[in-house]
Amino acid sequence: MFNFPNTRLRRRRSSEWIRNLTSENTLSVNDLIFPLFVHDQKKTTVPISGLPDVKCYSMDGLISIVKEAKDLGINAVAIFPVVDSKLKSENAEEAYNSENLICRAICAIKSKVPEIGVIADVALDPYTTHGHDGILKNSQVSNDETVLLLCKQALVLAKAGCNIVAPSDMMDGRIGAIRKVLDNNDFQNVSILSYAVKYCSHFYAPFRQVVGSCGPSSSIDKSGYQMDYGNIHEAICEIEMDINEGADFIMIKPGMPYLDVIKTASENFNFPIFAYQVSGEYAMIKAAANNGWLNYNKVIYESLISFKRAGTSAIFTYAALDVARNMACV
Ligand code: PBG
């Protein structure tokens, strides 16, 4: 069909204007979701050692960074609590305390920057002493008992004003259960972003360091509930079940090493697919850039375009603010 010299593909690469007119995928600030860590230390915003240039914010610091994100056009933030170890327990009671750090953070954002979307994780790992996403019974994470607690957690998040609850725990049946509890409590308008396809990945290591969920031996094993990274048919099954149970958006995670999964999901479902460029992915790029081996802004942009090419609607990335700032400068 295409034969040289009648077809010369270089003709359409010959100047910027024609490259722009024929470009297939672009990135805009509308694609970005900014993950943020918050802790309960009054005035201090501190750097995070495994995630260069990412910070853990005080409540005041959180509000100013969220304002800046909104002013640059970012539509939503995903907030993660760094819970004081004194408040962690075997059964994660703090997770469904309506006065807990994350609920206070949601309330603060919704009163000071009401137009920005707020997303919060539903999972017990920031609150358990053992670091698992659920509660343990005979050293195994107990599915159905955990789901009951996740429902309570989702409800306090919704009451605090959260727009999207995001179950990232990988228990079976939690989407249906959470949808039901939200609906029964008049939260029909709170959406569910299901981390339907969450692989048992080693790329989460910096995140676990921050929230302190590495477990006592620092090598927590979540393979009893997170997906085997060799599998892809199973991903389709997970997505189908979560859509049937009432998910509004589907998350695939990690991102860059799983672009094939994102592509397969976007081709199989007429449904918004989100993806997470997780802590380890960001850390790799940032570390190389800080050593002078890669150009941070250019590599981040290229990496995010790969998500779009694969069919992602929105991308969680720790680089969201940097990307938005660069876009605002152009
Ligand atoms: C917890 C959770 C994790 C991440 C988001 N929510 C880690 C885990 O499952 O242990 C990882 C995000 C990242 O690495 O940036 N349920």
C-alpha cells in the first residue's frame, strides 16, 4: 500500500507546523492528577528522601500547593495521609475515624479550594501496624472483614466532602459494597475510581517508605491480593467485575511498565481508564535527571505521552505540577 518513493513519510515531519497538524496524541493539563502527601505536623513541610523534590505537606502547606495546582489548571488532587505511628493499630481503627488527618485535609481543601476535585484512597495500609491493606486473620488478609471496614472508611471520606473515593486495596467485592453504602447514605454523587488492576509491584517502594507501610521487616508481601505481574487476562476480568459492581473509572497501576495492559483495557472497554505513574517510576526518572543523565522535563513529557498513546484518560503523576508549570510557560 505505502511504497517509496511515492510515499515519503519524512515529508510530514519536515517542519514543526506539519508535525503539529499530524500529531496523533498530545498531553494537556486536563490529563493530570496530582498526588500529594499530608502529615499532622503543624507548620512543617518536609522533603521525602526516596522521592526527590516531592514533599510531605502540613495542612497549611497542602492548601497553598493545591491552590497553585488549581491556578495552573490541574483538575484534581489525590491526597495520601502520612499517619503518626501512635495512631496505627492491628485493625486500623483510625481509618474510619471521621476526625482523622485525611478527613480534615479533605474538609480544608473543599472549603479553601472548592473547585478542585479531591480523590482519596480507600485502603487500610496507612493505618495498620503491619502495613497490609486489610486486616489479618491467621496471618492472611481477610477479604470480607476488610470490605466491611473499607465501607466505613469510604463513608467518612464521603462525609468529609471527598469527590472520588479510590479503593486501592484489591479486595474482592469491595466496589459493589462501597457503592451500596454510599448510595444508602445519600452519596449517589460520590464517584468510585477503582484500582481494578493493581499489580504486586516493586515500584511502590518509595511510597511505602513515606506512608510507613513497609511492614516490620521492610519487605511486605502483598501477593495474596495484588495481581501477579505476569498476568493480563486476569486484568480484563478484574475490570469487568468492577464496572459491573458500579465503578465510575478504572485505574491501572503501575503505569510505564504496564502500557500493554492500559492499551488492552482501553481497547476492550468503552470506559475511562486512568493510570498511575507510581513513585518508583518517578524516582527513576528524577534520580537519572539529578545525575545529569536525562533531561527531566523532556523525559517526563515523553513518558506521559506514552500513557496517552496507550489510551489513558487521566494520569496520576508526581510530576503534575512541574508539567503544568512548563505548559503555562509555553
Ligand atoms: C496503598 C497504595 C500504594 C500506592 C498507592 N496506594 C502502595 C501499596 O499498594 O503498597 C502506591 C503509589 C506509588 O507508589 O506512588 N494501597
